[in-house]
Amino acid sequence: MANLTVTIGNESFDNPIWVASGTFGYGTEAPELVDVNQLGAIVTKSITRQPREGNPPPRIVESPSGMINSIGLANIGVEKYIKELLPIYEGLSTKIIMNIAGIDIQEYVEIMEMVESVSSVIAGYEINISCPNVKKGGMEFGVDCEMTAKLTEKLRGITERLIIMKLSPNVSDIVSIGLSAEKAGADAVSAINTVVGMSINAKTEMSDIYTTYGGLSGPAIKPIGLAAVHKLYKKLGIPIIGIGGIVTGEDAAEYMLAGATAVQVGTANFRHPGITENIIDSLNTLLNDSNRSFSSELIGKVRTHS
Ligand SMILES: Cc1cc2nc3c(=O)[nH]c(=O)nc-3n(C[C@H](O)[C@H](O)[C@H](O)COP(=O)(O)O)c2cc1C
């Protein structure tokens, strides 16, 4: 068995296979379907200051090699997260990364201050600055270097835990946003969130999603995610967490070769909630077959033609 341990900032993770925000609930929903303790980390659903109902249905549709969602950050709100979930996380041996979303800097700050004011085992925060499905906030930060830097800097002043800024692919230059996050003190960036997409029913002549546009995820976006990770890896000095269309151990290895230190599995969890166990096993096999002792040996090792 290869050593799959990865280190990000001052945290060490048993393996680089994590589950992505919004695709695994709060990590406590289906203990009979998957042993969460075998995961490198659980990134929990985006949490806002107040509970949110999200967007009206229909808010999910299948698309070729993927799905489009417009959930709109439905979540239980930070107070319930602190009261009901943090105590459960004390009993897990996997690391918890809390994903936070907000409509302005104040909301992100308030949520983080509330969590920091209580004792908890969470390893860090993933900051969602890339949600395409809400009218205010979210992606407004992720498309603007200055706003990204301002938010990162503010949050850096509140916590010593990991700060991972989650980047959007819906920008002209993802690297400049990543560099802004790095300069302002982020420990890592994760990429990518969903890609803006649309689905139309030719028979009814209707858009399938209530909000017209939604976020495309699944294997359809893997090439976009790989390119984003590779571009970020070439310019940034902090770790990159790869996301987008991962279904197999080979997909995970491809992201690591592109430059990812760890990866997150999203949409694939809906088809098979225990898929991460297969991914960890097949990553191990792949490493053994190539005589590698550490998964970290893959990071950034892709060979390119030019
Ligand atoms: C139904 C659904 C809900 C999601 N909710 C969130 C969320 O609350 N916060 C967030 O940062 N990303 C959210 N995402 C984005 C995923 O975390 C991930 O970045 C994206 O789906 C790409 O990975 P995948 O192709 O493996 O699904 C959501 C994705 C889906 C499909």
C-alpha cells in the first residue's frame, strides 16, 4: 500500500480523496452507505448566516456526462451547524472542512467568528466565492481579484485554521484570482466550482431549470478542471485542491499529475455514495503498479509536449 498522506498548511490528511461541498450533505446523513472515516476529509455543504430555502424547483437536471443544479445554497444556517453538527464531528476521525458562503464580507466574517468562538475539531474552512446560483454575493467575489484579496485578508485575521478559497471557472483568468487569494494569506485554493450551463427541453420549449441557468458538474467538466488546476499549479506556491468530474482513481491521479495536492469528489457521490472507497483503492493500485510509494510523488508530474 502506498502512503497517501498529504499535508496542507499545518494539517495532515490520511489521504487526498475528499468529498465536495453540497454533494455529501453534512457528512452525517448516510452512515450505512459509506464509512466517512476512510475519507481524507469531508467538505460540508455551504453554510450561510441564516438558514436558506434555496431556489424553487426544478433545480436539478441531468445533462450529457453530468448534471446542472441550481440549489441556491439551501442550508441550515450557522447556528444550527454549531449546535447540532459540530458535536457530531467530535466523534469522527476524518477531518472536517466547513464551507462558508455569504452575500458580503460581513456575512462571511460573522459566520467564521461564531464558529471560532466555540470549541470544535474542524480543520479549516473552504470559502465559497464561486457559487453561480445566487443573485447576490458568492461569485461576485470570485470574479474580482480585489474583492477576493479583501475577503481572504479579513478572514485570515480571524482564524489560524486552514483557509481554502474555492475558485470559479466562470472567469477569464482564474490564475490572477488564485494569486490574489495566495497573497492575502490563503493556505490553499480549490478549483473548480460548477460551470454555468443551461438545459432546454425541445418538446416543451422550456428551460429545464427554474433559474434558467445553473451549474454544470460531473465528468463533462473534468477537462476544464484539469486545465484550471494545471494553470494554477504553474503560478501559485500554495497547494491546489482539484475538483470536477472525478469518478475513478485514474481521474484523481490525473488531477494530481496536473498539480493537485488533494481532490474532491462531487457529483459521483449521487450515483454511488460509497464511490470514494473505490477511488482510494484504485489510486492505491495505480501507485503500486507504477512503483510509487507516496501519492504526493504524482503532484505536478504531468509531462507536456511543449
Ligand atoms: C447539487 C450540488 C450542490 C452543490 N453545492 C455546493 C455548495 O453548497 N457549495 C460549494 O462550494 N459547492 C457546491 N457544489 C459544487 C461542488 O462542490 C463541486 O465544486 C462541483 O460539483 C464540481 O465537482 P463534481 O464535478 O465532482 O461534481 C455543488 C454541486 C452540486 C452538483
